[in-house]
Amino acid sequence: MMQAMKHIFFKTILWLMFAPSLWAQNDSSAVAQFIASPGLKHALIGFCVKDFNGKTRYAYNQDKLLTPASIMKVVTTASALEILGDNYRYRTKLSFSEEDSILVVTGSGDPTLGSEYSDDKSRNFLSKWTSEVKDNKFSKKPLHVLVDDSLFGYDGISDQWTWEDIGNYYAAGAYGISFVDNSYKIYFNTLDSNSGAVIIQMEPNIPELTFQNNMQLNISGQDNGYIHGIPFSNDRRITGNIPAGRSSFSIKGDIPDPGLLLAKSFADELRFDGITVVDYKTVRGRHSDSSHLKPFYEHVSPPLKDIVRQINVRSNNHYAEHLIRTIGVSDHSNTSLNALKNGIDKIKSFWSSKGLDASSLLMYDGCGLSPQDGVTPEFMTDVLVKMQQGSNRDSFFESFPKAGEEGTVKNLLKETRLSGKIRAKSGSISGVQCFAGYLIDGDRKYAFTVMVNKFDGSRKEVVRNIEKLLLSVL
């Protein structure tokens, strides 16, 4: 008996010495139960809960780099608010050269131009621009439309994104000009199983695009369709499968050259209003001489706090990729720099200045689409805590959707005591499920991060176990 007790004591001491960090203020049984959950046997798990003073309440593998998926947007949006300010606005400038009748649109990286997620859900801004051209009497001579989309350079996507994603709307390129979310819809008729998925139209129409259509049909009703293609190429390949029996079913792709499409659309709007337009083009690959330009109008975006809320509620990759590049060029005018890399460097430098360990962050994009991204649960939680200690705490907190009620977490913790009390950002790609956010309930104020990688159970099962954990520890 004594020998058995010694053996148990010895094993307990070893566990305390060498097990991953695991601590709870009260009972750790909920934590242990989560780690032992079905479907997580082979998974990599990490989480961290801290109060707003930065005191750790629960932690497990909090110092391990894990793939964050879309909770990487927490770092991007927090950094943008701190570096740019919550009232920062993008300003797209219209100018005119009297010498050669060139109408120039200079992009500021605004992702909201014509966006379905902004207040102006149509292209009405082009009518406003046309009115400004007429009011300033620039329409007396034939015009040349030139769009300067060079602010971020032309590396619009991360080199760590996968081929499966590139060409789809959620992997749209980010440039000095964005237009209609840099995405288009392609519609299929799938009524005839013999004909397969027949392309019937595009919106907006981009006649230059050509498609190798390998789309198959399914009876599951699920959208498993993908569009593949590199930036600035008009060749696209369609793969996967979409539901059969539909007269019109759409999937979305990445506009290859949004600056050129904006130039064409603006030229079309001017012509529709009776103004002669000779040609339209972008400055890509050419020098833009601004010495003779007369600015006459600025298109102003919504404030950054509104853009940040759209990112965190809808998990908008496109907006996030513009934000990180905006940070990258925020104190530079040299378009030869890599706006994405510079944005990453500035973000890491900023959080280092706040006392965080930048080696806890591996960042290859602003949205979390890259499977090579990495962050520790503690770093993510520390960012959340730091934001509640600063001047942008309200804008940041309110950018997160309420669990059980809205956005990508509308089904999380629904009809539980935490529904509506937790605000959180979700993150999911293949084999990854993460949540990061806040609980504010009276005197209980916590920031938390839960990260699960390489799980072998169903995603639904993993989320259900995360819910049990949150209900137990918060």
C-alpha cells in the first residue's frame, strides 16, 4: 500500500514538473476535461485567460505558436486602431491636368469603394465623381482617365497563400485602388445534368476574363466551387462542385486588375453622361507625373472604427489586407517598398514597444488566410488586454460580434448564460478552430484566447467542447 502511494506521489510530482502550464484559480477539472475531449486526442491545444490587469486566470500551452486562422485579424485591427487612430479615413483624390486633359484618380488604399459592406452599396460614388467633373468644367475637351493604383505596389497577395485559395473572393488582392470588394460573381445554370454547370453571366462584367470551366454538380446543396488564377492574369480555372437543379447559382472570384476595372467603369459613367472619353488606363508599369495636376475632389471613406467592425464581425479578409498595407505605407511615399512586409514589421515593432514578445507572432498576412501564420495564445490575449488599457478600448471592444447573436459567432454559446455577454472573433481553416475575445459581465472582465489545431473530430464537436470550456471557466 505504502509503495503504491509513493508511486502515485512520484507520478504527481513529475506531472507538476513537466506537464504543460495548466493553472486555474479554482478547479482545473474543466480544463482537464477539455484537453481529454473526443476529437482532440491528437490535436494541438492552447488557451489563455487573463483579467484586464493582465493577471493569468487559466493557461495551457499559452507560449506555443499555433495557427490562428482569422483571429489574426484581432492583431491587425488592434494595430490599425493604435497606429492610425480610430477616426482615420481613406481619401481617394481626383485631379485634373489642363495641359493634356488627363483626369487622374489617385488611390489611397480604401477598401470600401463600391463595397457591399459599406453604407454606399452601389456605384453611386461614380455618379458623384462625374458631377464633380462637370461642375469643375473639365468636360469641355475629350478626357483621358488615368487611375493611380500604385500606393501598395503590386504584390497584392501574400506569397504564403495556397493555390487552392488564390483567385477566390476571400483571397482578393489588395492594391492602392479597391473596387466592389475586388470581387465578381459568376452565375451558373445547373438545371440540366447533361450540360453540367453552364456559365450564364458575370457581375460586374469583365469581358477579358476567360474560364476553363471544370465545375461539377452535387446533390448535397453545398457550395464547393473554387476559382483559380493569379493577379493581373485574365485566365481563370473553375473547379469543385455546386448544387444541381438551380436556374442561377453564383460563386465569387477575385478581380484580377481592380484599378483597370474602376478606370473602365468611371469612363463608362462619364460617357453615359455625355462626356467624351478618349481612353482609360492605370499607371501600373509606368511613371505617373503629378506636377501639373490640379486636385478638385476627395472621396472620403467611413472612419477606421467602422471598417474595423466590418472586419471583426464579418471576418472580412479583403478589408484586413488593406489595413495591414496601410500601416506599412503610413509613413512612406516610396512605392518600391513591400507594403505587406513593412506593415508586418511595424506591427511587431509596435507591440514590442508595449512590452510584448514579438517572437510570439509569425505574420504572413493581415487576415490569417496563410497556414504559415502563427501566434501564441498568450500574445493574442495580451493584445486584447492592452487594448482595454488604452484610448481605443471602446472602438475595439465594440468591433467584436456578440456570441449567440451576430456575425461569425451568432451560433456560439447561443441560449446559454454567456450568450450576448461574450464578444469574440472566430478563426477557422482546415483543421483549425480558434476564438479570441472578451467577457464583460459586471465585475467579471476577462480576455481569452482558445486555439485548436489539427483536430481529428468534426468541427461541430470541437466548437461544442470549446463552448463547454468557456462556460466552465468564465
